[in-house]
Amino acid sequence: MTTYKEIFGKPLKFVSSDLSNDAAIGEIWYNSTTGKFKSIVAGGAWSSSSNALVARDTAASTGPQTSALVFGGATPSRTTATEEYNGFGWSTGGVLPTATTGMGSARNASQTAALGMGGYDGAKTGATFKYDGTSWTAAGTMGTPRQLYMVGGGTQTAAITFGGDTYPPAPSRNTTATEEYDGSSWTAANSLGTGGYSGAGTGPQSAAVRMGAPSTSNNTVTENFDGTNWTASGTIPISKSAMLAAGTQTASILFGGIPAPLSTTALEYDGSTYSAIPSPAIIKYNNAGGGSSSAAFMSHGRTPAPAFVTTTEQYNFTANTVTAGAWSSGTAFPSVRWNTSGTGIATASLTFGGSTGPALPTFLNTTFEGDGSSWTSAPTTPISSINMFSAGIQTASIGGGGLASPGSNSDAAFTYNGSSWTNITATPFATKGAGAAGTSTAALIIGSDVPGPNNQDSYSWNGSSWSEEGALNDTFQNGAAGGPTENTAFVAGSEYSPAPSTRFETYNGSAWTSGPNMTSAQYQNRGFGSSTEAMSIGGYDKITTVQRFNGTAWATSPSLAVGRKQFASSNFSASGITNGWVGGGADGPSAVEEFTDETTVLNVKTLTTS
């Protein structure tokens, strides 16, 4: 009898715990502890990601899942907007020179070397534009202008486009025209076998694939290109239009599209045949997307409502189980708290002060400690106050200032050691709405909404006295702030205008540096993290918006379930962004939410017989 080793060249492992590395993919082993045969099996699945910034359809898109680009489209009016996707969230890119909808793209290009062509900018156009990661420039004109649904593939210097809508004049909407691009000009190539538009396409210039021709009676046709000629290939097993493809001629996926009853169906193509893969959760058509057959994304588009949407999903075929980052409901505060302060992480948190609400509120001095599953009363703070600064960990925190009952701004400061609050030297000026970073023995307070020059100042606490530090580049009040140390502090947003702000600044221990702006303005927001990885959350007026800084740029992040302003949050997270929390405030006066970052775990399966 043939053995497992003779077939696969490896012995069957006998272990006391499951294998846990990528090298074990496809292996079978016996776990002596559980008495089970195990293996690691690859599979495909869609998962939700952060919403995009601009709701639109008929946008062009290109790039891999972790570095993609979406541009143009309709909102419903034509737009010049460009968005960049990093696999987690969205940020704003350079605007197109002309607002255009229905553009084609070099589907296998990159975020920093993209190509868009054609579409409708008030009339059908053959205009072509290059993107360098920052800005778009004109780069030639197609020989056959087309206003909608042309598809293509390739890269910025070796692109291909085919099919599309050349109306007017009628009846030449279903063009068979194919053109190739060399980085500066277009050249006619051999035509498609079947004309049409609103199909899908992808692949390099010399090995592209065209899927569907929905404007004709032959809307399940597939054609492969070999660099010279088009050849009929597999038949799409469903009939729909406004689809999108990602990948190559021999390894691609097809998703999205209408009619609505079929629009979640997704398929895999191997160069000759189609097979079903898991379907995305959201019914959409005229959507954007890209990537590969094993790592794709689907974004924007229109739902059957119809409505223009910003929703994003990712497809991954992997031996790992990918769980997207998300907010989840935590244990609610024991009582209503507005304008409260907080610090620590979700499993060791602290909230103190605040008020009972907006109308004739009672100012609070109560303190609660959280362990991730319950809240416990702790000693009261020395004063009753709202909008206090807060920083540190649960057992070594600092707080103070704010608007103190019966109504004056306070310069009080105090530290908490896990069992009691202790008054320390007063701050150099009365603060309200100030930010803070660090711990009880090495802290930084930042800005204030007290009128005067102090709302641009920062002061450090060394455990015994306060010292003036570097001044912010702009005034700061009622925004997000945090950091585990004063040398890794950040601020994001502010109402210093007063108006929502996109500002972001980081501190290195001696000076504040203005960093990349957030993707959208926020104030009365809160945040946690550090100068190299941060979150800005919620704000006026009770929004669910969350943005994330990855050390280089800001992008959208999964939204809160409850819109909030005047709330508490973590000040920093000991494990990156995971374990951060928010609680209280307007619209969620006692509600708590906790953030868990994306996780990837090997997909270990127990083998059974049937």
C-alpha cells in the first residue's frame, strides 16, 4: 500500500500541539493531545473594510489590494476625485484634470504609475492621463474615443483597452475596437470578435481577457488576447452587466454587476473555464475594484436602491482566516457621562469626571476602573470638572483642569496610582479641552480652549514640577491627543477656528512637527495611539467617522457604531491600535466601544471521515 510519505515526500507528523507556520500549509499531522488528524487548508472569503471617502459609481480603478487607486466617476455629477487605498482605509489623492465618468484604466498598473483613458467629460473623449502617485498629467489620445464602459488591462507603459460605448453616432455603441498604449501613444490592434460594452476585462497587454458583452445578445462571451488576436474562450455561467474583473488571463475573478438577483455572484476564471467562489455581502454594480484572484477589493458603486455608496469589501484566498479590524460593544459605564475623561486600554481603563448631560448638568468627580468586562467604582477626583486632560495607564495616570463646578476653569492637577488620587502642583495656567500624553511621572499637556496664547503651548510634568515645552504650530482645543510618552505625543483635529480641522502634529521631545493632514476634518474628537500610529475618532456633530495614521498617511478606518462627541477614550494603546476604547458622550452617554485590529490566523482544520 502506498504511504503518505511516498506520495508527498514527507512523513506524517505526530505532535502534541497544532503546527502554526506557513510551511505547514497542505500538511497533515496527528495531534496526540486532541487525538485528531489536522491540516491547514486554504480557502476564499470576502470581508468588510473601511468605507471610502466619496460615494460614486462608474469610477475607474487599478492597483493591488494593498496599494490601489480609484478615480473619476459620478456622484451623481461627474467628479475629479481620486482616492488611494492601502488595504485598510482610504485617503485623498490628486485630482483629475477633468471631471470624467466611465473612464477605462490600465487594470494591472500601480497606485504610483496609473493610467486612465476615455469616458465622458461632457462629451465622449479619448483623452488619456497618467498618475505618478501625486498628480495627473495628459498623456495622449485614443484613436477611438468612447464614453462609457471600455475595459482594459496592462500597465502605464504597456496598456490595452477594448470595447466600450462609442455613441454618438448610433448605432455604433458596441465597438469591437482594441488599442494598445506604449507609454505615450495609442495604436490600433486587432478587433474583438464580439462588440459590446459594460463587460469586464483585465490582464497584461499581451495576455488580456474580456468577459461579457452585455449590450449584445451574447453577454456571456469570453475572449482571450495573445498579443495579436482575440480567441473565444469559456462561457460565463450567469448573465449580467456592469461587472468588474481582477487578476490575469489565467487567474482572475469576476464580481459585482446587475441584475440585482445575481449581483453578489462571484466567479473564478482559469483561462478557459469559470467556477463559483464565495460571494461578497453587498449587492452592487458599476463598482470599482482590483487586485488579483487571491487578493482583491470591491468598492464604491451603486446599490439596487439605487444609492451611491462608499462600502468596501476585500477578497482573500489564503490559508489564513482574516478577521477585519472592527469596533465592538463593550460593557457600558455604570451611569451617564458627558464631557468625561479617560485613559488606559480596554482591559485596564479609567474614566473620571464629566457631567450628567447637556441641560442643567451635575458636574461629576466619580471615577470608574474597567477591566474589559465590568466597571468598578474607584476613589473620587479632588474636583468635579468636565473636559479635563487625561493621560497614562490605569495605575499611573494624570488628570486635571477643565471647567470646574460651579463654572470656572481650573488649574488643578492630580495623579492616580490605582488606589487613590493625589493633588500635585497646579498647571501653569487654567486649562479646558487640553490634550495630554505620557504617564503620571512624565506627562505632557497640550493646548487649551482658554482664550489667549496658552492654547498653543505645551508643558511637561516630571513628577515634581511643570516646564514649558515647544509650542504647537497651531492652537489646539477639543481635539484628539495621546501618546505613551511625551516624546511620542500627537494631536489631530481641533476646533481652534472654531471649525473642523484636518491638522495633525507630532512631538519629538523638543519640537512639534506638522504632519500629513487627515482625510476629513474633525473636532470634539478623541484619539489614541502615538506619533507613528494613531486614531482620530468621532466628534462634532456626533459623527461615527474614524481615521487612522500608519506612520506615513491618514486613511479611513472602520466606523463607530454610535456617533459621539464630548466622550472619553484611551490615551494610547500598549499593543498598537488594538485594545483602544471610547465611551460616553452625546448620543452614547454610557455606551462603550472597543477596537480590535485586523487579525490573521492559520486555518487549521480537523480531518473527519463521512
